[in-house]
Amino acid sequence: MPHRCLGIPEVLLIVAQELRAQSLPSVLNLALTNSAICEPCLDVLWEEQTTLIPFLRLFPEYELLVQPDRFPGVTSKPEEIHEVHLTGPPSRDSWLKAQRYARRVRSMTFEKYDGGTYGRYQQRPSGNNRAEEVENEDQEQAEEQAEEDDESDADEPIVLREAVDIDQQSLKLLLQCAEGEPLFPYLRILNCTEPSSMEPSFFLDLPNLFVPSLRELLLALGQNDVDEDVAMIRALPAACPDLTMLLINCGGPLSEETSEALREAILQWGSLNAVRLPDTRASTLAHLGQCEAFESVDLAVREHILLDGNPEPVAFGATVDWFAIEAHNPTFVERALRMISGARLKAKAFDVLFDDDAEAGGYDVRLRNLALLATMLEPSMVQQVLYYQDTDIDPTWGPLPSSSLVQFTSYPNLTHLGLDCWIDYTDEDLATVAKGLPLLELFVLDVHAQEREDLERQDRATLAGLIPFSHYCRKLERLCLRLDATHIPEIPDTPEATASIKHAVRTHFADSEVEDPAAVAAFLARIFPAGCTIARYPPSHGIYSSYVDTFDDDEAWDKERVGNWPIGLWSEVYDELIELQEST
């Protein structure tokens, strides 16, 4: 099929987008040069917004007021707050003119719950720092600045941007001239996860402000009154009927009323294919199992997963691309896995990740969790399994047997396998994995908790365990594991030891023992002849949230100056590999 050439408007739009990524003033200047380029530039300038203020400024009725002192008699006060008002309902003509810009908005990411902005401040430099700053300035400029500094309070911070609230009554005035039309008719994405919570009035009292065009909605709950949150959730299916993604965050457990409202709302969307819930209950899982359109499911599990008695396991009807569980405790994961194991889950990727402050749990469930993961997925479909329980493992539990690793060869189509929960494995176990999973592109094993000295790891695998991966796993791109690199093994002159990878491989070995960096580098260069490098950090995710290690391209990074290599002599292996590859 012949390729279609891009039209002039499409080319201009791409040019404007590239400029926008580099410099906002450049796009503004370009828009002023020619009428043909003006429209694409306006599209790019307006398509992503973080506040309602630029739009409100389009109306003649716009007014910015300083709020009255809400803390009389208090010496130490919050920053001065400004508030946007409309002095009256805008005319229909001004509404239509403003729509020239509003119709270009596709994505809005609020930084403040009411659509305003937070203040940004910077501490004034001290006298010595100020002297350094003006050292290269003209003398006249330095003298002027000195006079300004003398007149100002040295303790007062420099205001980079004022804090601005938005009067909700003014938004209601704005909608009076809309005649039922939405404020942003082509808005597709609304992200309100940065503020502590979403302002419920945006959906309850201000119809057509952001809907019904929304396709992706990201909310934060938990800071409002429970009744307000419940009312807002129940209003969402009717307000944005074509929603395809719903992502919800919260700082703590959700109330039972809020969870029930979410369950009811989710079933009302026939278009919803991606969901993220912040506090999953067993009863919620039963509801989710009825939704056959899901492509992505992300569930945070906390204490509430243990409620609702002992419901029957759920058989999910949907075939999902990505299923993720984010847990605060490993015992919660076991409950969730058993709940969704009513039938083999048809998932392309299944991730189990833990909070940074996750608890160890009252007892060891690692073996049971891994056994469930190795049997609950449809073998013909699954391509990724991640299980990262790398925080707060009780040292008395000891390492898991190698069978907990080898069992995942029952999924022959795996391209991404990452396990981090203290497993005991040998070179023979690694060879079994390499032979059983020839499609591997990423293999991560016990490298994240590299500073857990209390675990008393005894690495039985050696550099020889890498040889099978270089032969059997032709698509391998990232190889991260712990091993004993104090001995340099001979590479057998056999077909099974012949390297078959035709591209560079990114490796990471955490704080594994190494004695001779040059010899280790030479060994790695031999088994990966197309190229091998050492990554600064191991990847934390997989297919759908890839980690890009920019170590080689990071000009600001200097390992000698920053000293952020917690991996002993592996930085020297990194240098030796570079020298070897530059000399060939």
C-alpha cells in the first residue's frame, strides 16, 4: 500500500509541536510570521493546559482581585492570594470569540483543585551568593540591583508566580452565555490527580464545564466530604458517557459508600476499557469480573481487601493487555490473587508491585504468591510477569528455593520476567530459564534491594550462568541479576555456548562481588560480542511502563563527582567495557 504524503497543514503542525517541545516563545514568534502558520501554532499552544486562567482572561469581564486578609493580627501568614472574578455574565459574542481558543484544548492537567495556580517562590540569595551573581554583570546593573535589595526585606522570598484562586460563582456566570454548549468541546483528557482532591462542584454544579467530550478522567479522592465524593462519582457516567479510562488515586482507604458508588458507576460505562482503583475490596473484584471490555486494570490493595468475608473466586471475562496489583502488604496480594483465580486470567502482562513503604506482613507469603502467579495465567497469552517484593523482607525467612523461579518456564511466550523477592538459584537454574524462555527480552532477578545487607545473600550463580542467555535468548535486551563474579569461567567451545544475540545488551548486577573488573569486562564482551553495557539502575517496570536508562547520554552525570554508584567495582567494569568496544 503506497504511503500518503503529509499535507501542508500537517507538516506545519509537526513543526509547531517540535518547537513547542523546545521553546514556548519560539512558537509564539512563529505564529506572528504568517497567517498560514498561525492556526497550527495556536493549536499547539492551547492543546495542553494546566489552569483555567488563560481562558478566563479572554473575556472583558475578567478581573483579578487580592483576597482580603483572612488572618488579621497574625504575623506569619500564608502567601498573598489572588482570585479571578468575572464582573458579570459575558456576552454571547465574547463567548463565541473565546471558543476560537477553547475548542483547541485537548488535555487539561490541574495543579490546583479549583483550576487556579499555586504560588511559586525562591529564597533571596545571601550577600556572598549575590556577590558571585553580579561578578560578571555591568557595574550599573549591579548598583541598581543593590539599591533594590536595600529597599526590600532580605527575608522576603522572590515571587516567581502569584497564587491564584478561581471564583466558582464566576464559572457559573460563564456558563450562562454558553446556552448548553460545553466550555471545552474537544477536551479529551482531564487530570486532577496533582491536587489533593477533585472539586466535586465541577461535575455537580457546573454542567458542561468539562463534559461530555471526556475520554480519560484522572481523579484524586479522599479529601472531600464523603457525600460529595459519592455524589460526584454517581454523576460521572451520565456526565461523560463515552469515558474510556478512569484512574483514581487516594491517600488512604476509601469509605464503603465511596467504594460502592465506584462499583455501580463502572458497570454503567460500556466504553470503559482502562481502570485504576485506589482501594480494592473483594466485592469490587466481583464486579470488575463482569466487565468484558477492559484492556487495562490497575488495582491498589490495602486492608479493605480482607473484608467481605470469603467470596468465591472471580472468573474474569475480559482479555486484558495489562493487569497490575499495587500492594501495601504481601498478605493482601495473596488474597487478591486468589480472588481473581476463578479461571485462567487472559492477560498479556501481569505485574505485582509494592509501595516504597510496604510492610513485610505477619508471615511469609512469597512462595504462595509466586505459585499462584505461575498457574493462574493463560500460558498462550501471557508475555510479562513482574513480582517486586524487594522491601522489608524478614531476614529470618531465608531465600526461596530455585523452583519458585524455574516454575515460570510454564509460560513459554514470556518476553519480560522480573522477580525480586530473594530467591536462591544456581547456574543450572539460569540455564533452565534461558532454554525454557527463548523469547525473553528482559530478565530481572533480585537486583533492586541491593543495600539489604541484613539478608545475608550467598550468590551461588556465577558468570557462567550468563552464557545460556547469550545463546538461547536471541531477543534479549536487558539482563539484570545477582551473581558471584570473583571467578572468570572458561567459555566452552560448543554450539550451546555460541552467542546468537546480534545487538547490544544492557546489564546490571547490583552489588554482586567482583575482583578483576578488566577480566569481567572481557568475559562480558566475549559472550555479548554485539555490545554490552552496564546500566546505572535496573528497570522497575516492563512492557507498558518502560524504564529508559540515560546513563551514557547524560552529560550532567559524573560518577566521580556525584558518587552515586552503590555497586562497588562495577563502575570500573563499565569503563573497561567502553575501552574494549572503542578499540575494536
